[in-house]
Amino acid sequence: MIEVKPMRSQEAAEVSRLFQDVVHNLSYYNELARREEIAHYTDQKLQEKIQEDPYSVLVAVSENQIIGFCFNRFDDYTIWLEWIISVPDFRGKGVGTSLISKLITLSQQRKCHKVWCDCRTTNDISKRFLEQNGFEYITTIPNHWYQQDFVLLQRFI
């Protein structure tokens, strides 16, 4: 069984480590992107993030182990989905869908009308996952963050 809940302060170090492990090996991110993204989500910065907004980091837990997480930001009654990650051994087992489901529920409670996000144009697995979870393509942004190409997607609530 997967439980999705807001991250607690004492879980920040583990979430940061898991994030670094995944992002460090992303083939579709250039070196600048990997370095900068890892710097955005350190233990300390994750703790600051949840102090500002306790729902900004959600963790998926099974048998007392963090198996996935998502980072998000409340932005003028929309939710910007920054990252959603399943730990590699748990991919394809409903972790990401559970995280999206909880994020949507919390977004509704916060009176938001949509969740939106970006994805690298070359990240077909993530694009397919987002579309399977109700997200729709908005546009492609060439040569954008970190001088790479991205697509924007959204899901109205």
C-alpha cells in the first residue's frame, strides 16, 4: 500500500539524497541543468520550502520507505508541479499516479483550478505519464531553461 503525505522536516535529507541520485543520471538534462536543479533541492532548501508551504513536498511511502515524491509550488491559485519522481525500483507500480492523485486533491482543497508543469521534449516517458494522468499539451518552448527545449502541460481540476 502506498501512502502519500506532506514531507516532514526529518525526511528532507533522504528526499534530497534520492532527488540527487535520480537527477545526477538524467540523460536528457545537460550538466548545467543537473547542477542547478540539485542545488535547488538540498536538505536545507527542502526544509525551508515546507516551512513556507507544508504541501509543497509530498512523499509516497510504503513499508516506512520513501518510494517517491513531488515538489510543487502554489502560484496564484494554480499549482506548478516542479518535479515528480518515483524511486527507480518502484517505477511502474502506481507511485507517480498516487502522488498526482494526492496533489490534485490538495489543489482542490486550496481552491486551485489547475496543475501545470514542464517536461523536456525528449522525456517521452514523463510526457506519456503526465498525459495518462489527465495533463494536456499547451506548447513547446525551444531553447528555454538551461538552453534546452521544453513542453508545457496542464490539467484542469
